[in-house]
Amino acid sequence: MDVDETFPEIRESIRKLCDGFPGEYWRNLDRERAYPTEFVRALTEAGFLSVLIPEEYGGPGLSLAAANAVLEEIHRRGCNGAACHAQMYTMGTILRHGSDEQKAAYLPKIASGELRLQAFGITEPSSGTDTTRIRTFARREGDRYIVNGQKVFISRAEHSDLMVLLARTTPRDKVARTTDGMSVLLVDMREAVGHGLTIRPIRTMLNHATTELFLDDLEVPVANLIGEEGKGFRYILDGMNAERILIASECIGDARFFIDRASAYARERQVFGRPIGQNQGVQFPIARAYVQTSAAALMVQRATELFEAGRPCGSEANMAKLVASEASWYAGDTCLQTFGGYGFAEEYDIERKFRETRLYQVAPISTNLILSHVGTHVLDLPKSF
Ligand SMILES: Cc1cc2nc3c(=O)[nH]c(=O)nc-3n(C[C@H](O)[C@H](O)[C@H](O)COP(=O)(O)OP(=O)(O)OC[C@H]3O[C@@H](n4cnc5c(N)ncnc54)[C@H](O)[C@@H]3O)c2cc1C
């Protein structure tokens, strides 16, 4: 089946919802770097952010493919799911590795929207992509962890009640494998802010509500440890396949947005007495963008099928994210070129989407790190680090 046709009812509902949030809404927020509170509320109330939560915890328990359709369609309509996409998948860490008590305490409230689990704290200034070198340390004292450290580019922290935080609980030089000795803590942001947690917004080239976090003797109850102490890195890795696939779906949506807009404009815009799209120099890049996007969508579909079958899909999820982010970037560049000067004018939304889609070649994982994964894990080439 054409991936475009999956979940037509979901896509139709998303289209209707997104009609209430036109370009002007996003442009105003973009100018102020403000959070799309009304859009996120509408998605939450319609139940779209809880699609992956099983029925026993109050969600509809839909498939990853359904969640893909939600995010792809949001992006195709010119909206931006990055403001809330983590609410869909970050709960997976609790679902897969949390205790029965934790699942019962948090998942139904996340499903209803009463609790927002939007923040995911991994990246640090000094470690970068090398997560094993994170310095944030959680020291156990009785029934509490005392957490000290710093995180950077932690998105939506100001708009989240809870945060999944990765911290070292054993120093790197005291573990057998460098991936051991890290733990996942669930931080209640409502209690933490002002009591050991300081959040500082980072203004970026796109409206993304990202922040820097300073953890200074932050107390986290041991009851908020997810899974076993020291195994956190594995738990985070477990969640990454869904994240990669969902973000690849956003890229497919962006690419289709650009292709829709570029095709419509190229059909209508008359220069030298004919539509610009009649010139192959204009038409072929749009056609190429379509070809690349269709191929990337198939890769996303393949990774999703493996994920849903419970089969290993780390390489496929990463490859899907890589090709989808490159397809959306190429489509964005082509769309900008097709619009000529007008592409740079804010009112067409092309320059905004162009800035937004560029992120996906860097976050949540950069292209080079995916190539390194494929080189060493798939092609058995020697590791460079
Ligand atoms: C807007 C935004 C939102 C984000 N949201 C979150 C969030 O919510 N939570 C979170 O934890 N993080 C978040 N991040 C962080 C993001 O995941 C990282 O920026 C990304 O993983 C890259 O890490 P880095 O910036 O430290 O780059 P670095 O690790 O410093 O890398 C810099 C460049 O060098 C390349 N490079 C590094 N090592 C190698 C190597 N060995 N071989 C080849 N190339 C290499 C990288 O590919 C990259 O291009 C966000 C980032 C941004 C910009």
C-alpha cells in the first residue's frame, strides 16, 4: 500500500485539526519563539499524543505506523510536531522498564494529558554525542539520589511535568564497560525547578523550546529510578528506534509539504509567458525530490514493519532517519529555489519550514553517527572511536 494512504481516518482528523492552526499561527509563534500551547492542547485532547500507550493504561494502544501517520500529516500541513512529539515515545522508557507501580502511577495520567512527559535529558556540553562520557552524576544517599551536572539542548523542559534523565551512578573508570553505570531517573520538574534545577532557554534558528539545565544538588527519590541502577544506557537505546522512525516520519511530512507547495507554485507562477514548472530546470528538481521522498518513505515503512514485528531494527531506523532527513532537506532547498525571492518572505512559510527541517540532520542523532553505525555494525568496517 502507498504509505500516503495508511490510516486515512487519522490523516483526515489531523488535517481538520491542523486547519485550525494556519501558517499565521506558526509565524507569530516563530517570531516570539513562543510555545504552541493551543496546538499541543488540541492534539492532547484529541488523543493523538497517547496513541502508543496501551489500552490497559488508558491509551488507544495503536501501532507505531499510526503514530507515524499522525506526525507525518502534522508536518505535511505546515504545522510542527516537534513541540510535543516526545510525549508520544518518551513514555516507552517507563512502559518497557518501569515497575508496575510506576506504570500505574504515571502512564494513565500521561495518556489523559494530566501529566506531560515531554523532556528527555541526555545531551551534555562536554560529552556531545559520546554519551558514555556524560558527567551528570546521581549519588545515592538513603532513599534519595543527589544529582549534580549540566545538560544542554533539552527541549520542552519548560513545558513538561516530568523528565527522563540519564545520569551516571558509577564513575566511567569504575565500570567494566563504558556503557555500564548510567541510570535513568524520572524527575518531577514541578518539584525540581527552584530546588536544584535551573532551566535556561536557548534561542536557536528555529522555534524549538530548547533549554540548558543546571542540576545543583537536585534530590530525586530512589523510587523514581527506572529499571535497574547502572543499566540506563541500554534502556535509552531501546527507546531510540521508535524515536528515529517517528522523526523520520516528520521529515517525510516536511518533504511532502515542500513538494506540494513547490508543485502548486510552479504550475501557477508565470515568467517569460509560461508557467515556471514548464522549464525542466524547475520541474526536474521537484520530481527528484518526489522520487527521493518516496524512497525514504519506503525505508521508514520497512523500519516500522520490523519494529512492529519485534525484530531488531536499529540499523533500519537509523537509515530511515538519515534518508528521510536528506529528502526533506533537498525538498526544502528545491522549494525555496522554486519560489525565487518569495521563498524568503515569511508569509509563504517556506523559509520557516526550511529552518525547521534542517534540524533533523543533527538531532536527535547526526548523520555522521548514523554512517558510523552502518559502517561498523552493518558493513563490519573498523571502528574509528
Ligand atoms: C534544537 C535541538 C533540540 C535538541 N533536543 C534535545 C533533547 O530534547 N534532549 C537531548 O538529550 N538532546 C537534544 N538535542 C541534542 C542533539 O541530540 C545533539 O545536538 C546531537 O546529538 C549532536 O550532539 P552535539 O551537538 O553534542 O554534537 P557533537 O557530538 O559535538 O558533534 C559535532 C559534529 O561532529 C560530528 N562528529 C562527532 N564525532 C564524530 C566522529 N567520531 N566521526 C564523525 N563525525 C563526528 C557530529 O556528527 C556532528 O556533526 C537537541 C539539539 C538541538 C539542536
